[in-house]
Amino acid sequence: MGLEELKKARSMLVILLATCEQTLLALDAAGNVLDSDLRTSLAAMIERSEAELAGLKIRIETASA
């Protein structure tokens, strides 16, 4: 994957991560305890996305060198 593709993937991942975080915050603010499965899925998605973002950062730095 080239530098431009890596940067594009990073941008999409940042959007996904922000969306998941905001959705989780909205569920918490609404006190919506019925969607525990959704909350669990969002938390897992956030964790995976953060890990992937860290990996992309390294790959982008390496490709930029």
C-alpha cells in the first residue's frame, strides 16, 4: 500500500473512530441501558480502531522516510 493509500485509510479510520466514540457518548448521555450489545460492540470497535490507527501511523512514518 502506497503512502497516499495509507493516508486515505487513516482518514477513514479517524472518521470511523470518531463516529463510534460519539455514538457511545450519546448512548451514555441518554442513559440507554437497553443497548448493552451495541455498547459492547462500539467499545470493541474503538479499541480495534485505535490499534489499527497506531499501526497506520508507523506505516505512514516508514513510507514517508
